[in-house]
Amino acid sequence: MKKEKNELKNIKFSKLYIMFGLFIFVLIIYRIGVLSTSKKVENVDIQHLASQRTTRVETLYSKRGTIYDNNKNALAQNISSYTLIAYLSKNRTTDDSNPKHVVDIDYTSEKLSEVLDIPKDTIYYYLSNGQEKGLYQVELGAKAKNLTELKKDEIVALKLPGIDFIETQQRYYPYGTFASYIIGYAKKKEVKNDSGEKVEDLVGEMGIESYYNKELTGTNGYTLYQKDRNGYKIAGTQEVTVDAIDGNDIYLTINSNIQLFVEDAINALQDKCTMDWASLILADATTGAILASGTYPTFDPNKKNIESYLNLNTSVPFEPGSTMKIFSYMAAMENGVYNGSDTYKSGIFTARDGTEIGDWNRQGWGYITYDAGFALSSNTAVMNLIDKYMSAEQLRDYYKKLGFGSKTGIELPNESSGKLSFKYQTEILNAGFGQGITTTPIQNIKALTSISNDGILLQPYLVEKIVNHDTGEVIYQGGRKELGRVASIKTTNKIKELMRSVIAGNSKTSTGYYYYMDGYDFIAKTGTAQVADSKGYSNNIVIRGLAGMFPGDDPKVLLYMAIKNPTCSNKDVSEFIQSIIKNTSKYLEIYDETKEQTKKLETITVESYIDKDVKSVESTLSALSIKTVIIGNGNKIVSQVPKYGEVINKIDRVFLLTNGNEIKMPDLVGYSAKDFYSFTSLTGLKYKTSGIGYVTSQSIPIDTVLKETDEVEVTFEAKY
């Protein structure tokens, strides 16, 4: 009986085991089904996880597009720098005859110390310490980062096992402060790529770099392959590569020679007086293309020593003062109420509310014509025209027709629209001579295009074209864009006549006589705006302005200048403007003092000299009368500035970097900023600079053999 009970008990346990086993089996089958049919399990992408364990993806980084001037000189470009790394893991080596890791730490430390500015003991510490900790690879500190192409080649030539490099792209601005508010800058920031991963990339933060960040930014590619447990590619397996697409290149309308004339002149003016700020724009009078845009203060985008992130020429509106009389007179002419021979009483104008508003010469000139009032910059002339013949709506509508009160659409970020806010009589009267309203320099340039183009308003622009870097296809072409007729030819001819009277007169008949130059048909309108503060308008703080064009009979160049609170004389300011007009006129073959055409500077298109014999290239360039600077004591050329395809003047220098290790300091005196930055970009020489213009002194003597730690200090001074 007892035996039967035990048998029954065993049968029950057996059934339980079978049921439990069956349950586990079903559960396993279910789990396998879930795993095989589901993309995600417990919020984990198992397909991605599996691929990550068996495949490797290497990013192929794209290059940011280059920004050029209109002569194909690179103003912003990517340069490669390198971080040295040492592989320590023996697992990298599969063939002892071809080691892929550091085999001899002592020997490696000694050889690297010979070409790097790092003591042998320091290198030995990094390598031995990393080996003791079982690290796969190590870096060798800050001095083994940001290595130049030349330094990398020196290390490669040592043929040390386990030594490799990580290449990174940096944004470089060859000419420093040159047109920096136009170009802007880009810096590395953490962004998400197409896969949602966080990566470092160059992102534009000011100027063209910011406005066209999307166009300049390329698309990274990748290589995908099967890997073994050590991370190496499995032989015979398929490899998939998607090439990187580099960013588009942007060609500006900026002319580097004219830009240099502007920046040299601004620097010369700083030597003569103090000022809060200064702005100056030169534009092609027939197309609206911006030829030069200068500001003070400025900054070096390589150093990012920025005082203000706003471009004075586009983003900082201010009261323009009497230069606005150009457009107030045009409004009267276009409304059919102007007769330049009519007379009015100058001196003081009394508004209906009893407010007295006067000329800069409070005594006035008695009864004078409206034409004479323009040349003398009489406020009461404009006030009489407005009060007798025009309403606030008529004046405001005409200002708006010229583009004031709205953005011009210039290709720069943070453009301001200015302000046209006037309602009461005194506000309307003040607006007529540029007080109580605000405009930007680029708006004034836009309005001036209507005068130089017989009444047709043009769109100002900065970008000549955008080019696909890989194919050379022009994907955007800038050019003259007409916005419509805003004035008759009769009106623009009369305004040119009045602007000529401002410059061609004398101290008794006009305000701009000190800008006059024999042989240079410069026509303009001067202006002085009082600056308002919490207590009202101040006579002590002013903005001095100038709006003009040359030559007056057939304008080729437009000019707008504004300087806040300058301490210098009219003579100093006139010399500043005259130097720009003379240099620009000669460069563009417009005219000179004798009204005879001058020869335009001869230009050549730079060829590629890479891998060519130094003596042969030097001989070729010498035959073309091109100044050549040979860097290093090698016999082959490894890099050059200007790059292949750039157009240069025959007075420019060509810098050729050779494969030699010994680099001597040249005589930098007389170098332009452009030449100086070309030399430092090729050599990696550290520098400190002061001033703008041409080098007048250098801290490192000529023919000194340069070391990695050297830093040269140079002084720039402007030349007219």
C-alpha cells in the first residue's frame, strides 16, 4: 500500500516537471519570436545594437566652403591641423614584421623629442604610463596638438611604429582684421548630425559665415565595414562608402585692393584723432555691388577679440543728419514743388508751436535761393520746402520709396530697418534734415543708387556667386537688380548739380569745399547730426557724415561715411576721404589729377606649383616680375599662397613652402597685412600685431632660424 502511494506521488511530480518544462519551452519560443520580429525590445534597438557589435562606421568629414573676394583671394578657408597619437595595444599588431603599436618606448620618445618641443622624459612618461594602465592609445599633451602639415611630415619621415594622427579642420582667416564684419567667423560647436549623434562642426556666428552657414556647411560621408573583436576590418567582407560632400564656395563682391585702401585710411585717421566709431561703404554705382566695407573698431576673427557683435554698416541705425537733405530735396522735386531759384529767409525757422529751429549758422545768410541753401546745408531751406509744399505722408512715403524704414536685404545677419517715426510739425521738420529718424549706411547706399542710375533704384548686394565646390557649377549668380523707378532723370540730374555745388564751392558758399580735389569730379553732401541722450540733443557729441559719388558726370563709385564724435579737424577727415577716392580712382582707371588714364595693375592667374622644383618655379615667377618668397631649405614645393586659380596683381607676393625643415625669418618690413598673414599661415608662426596697413617693424631679426616656440611681434602702419 505504501509502495502504491509512492508511485502515485512520483507520477504527480513527473507531471509537474513535464508541465513546468513545457511552460519554459513555450516561453523560450515566444521570446525568440518577439526578438526575431521586433525592432525594439525594452526600448533598445536590437538591430542597431547587433550591427554595432559587428560593424564599424567611420565618418568622412566634409570641408566647409571657402569665402573669396572678387579676385579669387581666399578670405576664409579651412586648414588641417593634426593631433599626434600613439597606439600602445599589442593587439593592433598581427604581423611582427610590420608592428602597428609602439614597440620601443625609449627610442620613440627620443626621436619624437627631436622634432617636437617636448622633452624626451615627458614623452616617455605619457607612453609608459599609458602602457602600465593598459590603454589602447594615448595623446602626448597640448604641444602635440594643432600640428602643421610640415610638422606632421617631419614625424611621418621618422617611420615610428604605432604613431598616427587625428586630422581636424580649423577655420582660418588669412588677412586677420580685413573686412571682418563682412566675413564674420565660424567656430566649432556641438551639433547633431543626420543620425542624431552629437558631433563637433564649424558653425558660422557672424557675417557671411552666419548668413550662409547652410550653404557653406558640407555633408559628412561615412565608410561602413564588418569588424572583428579587435576592431579590424574582416578581410573579404563588403565595404560601403558614401563620400563626403564639401560645402559650397562663396565669392563676394568685395575688392581686396579697395578694401585695403579703406582700412589703411581708417587706420591713418585713428592716428590723428579719437572717435567712438567710424563706418564707410564703397559700392559700384552701376550695379549696387559692395566694393568695400570698413568699420572702426574692428576685430580679428582668428582671435575673436570682439567689442561689438553688430556691424555698424548694417545693424546700428543712427540719425544721419544733413546728408538726408539729398532725399528731402528729391521728394520736393518728385512732388513737383521745387524751384531752386525761389528764395527764403535763412537763419531761424519758427514752428507753429513756437519752437525755434535754426541753421548751423544761426545768423543765416539773409534771403537766399533753395539751390544755395543746399550747398550751405541750410536746415531752414528744407523746413520751408516741407512746411509750404509737403505733408508728413508725402515726405515719409518718398523716404520709404527709396528704401528707408525697411531692410535692404543685404546678405548679412541682424540687419536693422531703422525708424521713420514723425507725426507732429517739429518732428516732420527735423526729419527733413535727418534728425529724429534713424537710417543705416547700407540704406543710404541703396538710396544713392537711384541718383547714379538716372532714377532707377538698385538692390545692394555682397555675393557675386555661389559655386558647388565639387563640380564647379554656379548655383547662384548675383548681379544688378533693378527695384523700379523712384525719380525722373530731370530730378537726378538736378541733384547731381546740387551735390557738385557742395564740393566745388568755397568756405562762403558751401560746406564741403575741403573735399575738393583737382581732376577728381567728386560730388557729395555733408552732414552733421546731433546725438540725443537722456537730456536731449547735445552739441558736444555729433555724427559727421558724407554721402557722395565719383565721377559726378558718370558715377562709377558710391561712398557713404559716418564718424561718431571725432576730435579731428575737417582737414583730417577730408584727407581720409581723399586718399580713398584717389587710390580707388587710379585702381579702377577712372581718372587722376591730370585727367589722364593710368595703367591698370597687371594681373596673373596663379598656377599650381605643388611638387615642382623650387628653382624652376622661382625662375618662372621671376621672369613674370613676381616677388617670390621661398620658405624652408627644401628642393620641392609642398604648399603655396595664393592658391591655384587665384588672380593676383604683379605687385603681390607669392609664398612657396618647401619640404625643408629650416625656415628663416624674412624681412617683413613693407609687407601688407595680406602678405604677413600668408607667411604665418604657411609656417604656423605665432604672432602679435598692432595697427593696420604695412609692416614697419618686426621683433625677430632677419635670417633667424625659426623654432616651434617663436612668436613674432610686428607693427603695422598705414600709408596713403
